[in-house]
Amino acid sequence: MEHETNINSIQLKKRRSITKTDVQQFLLRGRAFIALILVMIVFSSMTPQFLATENLVIMSKHVALNALLAIGMTFVILTGGIDLSVGSIVGMIAMISGGLINQGINLPQWGIIIYPHTWMIILISLVLGALTGALTGFVITRFNVAPFIATLGMYYVARGVAGLRNDGYTFPNLVGRPEYGNTGFGVLGAGTFLGINYTIWLMALFMVVAYIVITRTPFGRHVYAIGGNERAAELSGVRVARTKIIVYSISGFCSALVGLIWASQLLSAHPASGEAAELTAIAAVVLGGTSLAGGRGSIGGTLIGAFVIGFLNDGLVMMGVSSFWQRVIKGAVIVLAVIVDQVQARMQEQIALQKQQEIK
């Protein structure tokens, strides 16, 4: 009888410990959503207009830019990589598109200047962004360069190209000229459909497509496999190099789209556009639950993480917080997100070890 009581006591303790672990895991996995709720509660209590419909629409437009960058960054980080060049690609593409509108393509050998149509400018810019990402992926895979170093190098290259495009000056008044057929560039950033800005529609579209690709296609499974164990993925037949190049191409494509939207909203292009945008994108991805080690994360979590960062930033602005303190707070959020990610990783390792011991 006493023996049975001891057994029941041990089983009860196990159940309690398992329940506690489950709660901890739930809180860690849902940290982005919890953080979003807390941000909304805090700022709405301090600033009554924070949750006003008009303000939510404006904040969603700001979030959309970071969310688009974070989508590409999610693919990269899931493979265990990092992309520090996304912000500089934003600036480079903004300057390239601005130059195509204001200056066209100069062909001095034939004595002509070609002004591409607006849609052609958008297409050229997106292709250049994807090719820039592909080049980074090629350097990483072909020459076995660490992603941090390769993308840091591309960061400086793209930022330099952005400055060289117009000797460091801004391309203003990107309205185009009717006779050249390059008007309407501002519609991309300011146009609406059903009363909702195109930028928000693009964010929703890219999120849906990215979710389907990452969860319903062999490519998505390969991305997770590479992040989980690159050597095992390679031995199982996954084309690691090709997958990585595509992943960085996706990141470059998303960065180019943000560069176009950025220039379209302002109707001007500046070489410094997208400065520090890579850090905000990384923060959104990690806060959303994607592990910096790769192999774990979700597009939905990234979206919530982008809203947390966006609402936090706009809330601080509405409260009149100094831009220097805003940087301090955003930096602290990034560090905290990484710490929480490491805690979750260690917890999962402990759970895996416990299960192995129970099986033995």
C-alpha cells in the first residue's frame, strides 16, 4: 500500500513538472503575440489615439515595409544564415529606380536616352534585387564564406552603389513625364484598393505565398532541413547550394520591393534609404520565434513580430520619446528576443533528453 502511494506520488510530480514545462513552452512560443498585446495595452492607455482606425492604418503601412523585409529574412535565417545587406539593397534599388525615372538609360554611343515605362522600371529593379541576393548566395556556397561576412561585404557594396548612382545626391520629384510613359510611380506607395493601401495588400499577399511555400512545398521542407542539419540534408539528397542561392534571391527580391515602395511613398530616392532596416527585420524574425540557429520558425510568427516592432516604434514616436531612446529600446528588444530564443532552444534540448531517457 505504501509502495503504491510512493508510485502515485512520483507520477503526480511528473505530471506537475510536465504541465509546468508545457506552460513555459506555450509562453515562449507565443511570446510575440503576448508582446503585441502588451504593447497595444500600454500605448493605448498612454495615448488614446493609438488604437484609432486612421492611426492603425498608418501604422500598418509602416509595419508592411518591415514585414516584407522580414519575409525574406525568415527564409535566410531558417537555413541558419543571416542577411545584413537588405537595408543597403533598399537604398540601392531606390536610387536605381529614381535614376531610371529622372535620367533614363543613357546610351552615348548612339546619342539617345531611353526612358523605360514605369512597369519596366519596377521589373528591372526587382530583377536586380533578386540577382544581388543570388550573387551573395553564390559567394556563400561556392567559396564557403560565412553568411555574416558575405552579406556584410554586400552591405557596403550596395550602399556604395547607391551613393555612386547620383554622387550622393537625392533623386527628387519622381513623378515622371507623360511623353516618356513613366508616370504613375507614386501609385505603388500611395494607391489603394477597397480603401486599403497597396503596401498592406502586398504584405498580405507575400505572407500568404511565403506561408504556402514554406509549409506546403518540397522547397520549404528543404529550407527547414538545411537549418536543422545541413550535412544530413545534403546526404539525403537536398541541393543545399541551390536552395541557399534561391533563399538569398528571395531576400534580395523582397528588399528591392521595399526600396521601390520607399521611393514611391516619398516620390524621391535617397542613398541612405533603408538605413538600419536589416536590424529591424532581424528583430521581427527572431521575436516571432525563428531560431537564429536555423531549422525552427514560422511566417506567421514573423508577421506578429513585425507588428510588435512597428507598433512599438510608432507608439514611442506618438509619446514624443527621443529618437536616441528609441534606438536604445529597440536594441534592448533585439537582445531580449535573442535571449528568449536561446532559453527556448535549451528547454527543447532538455525535453528531448528527458524523452530519450524515458525510452531507455
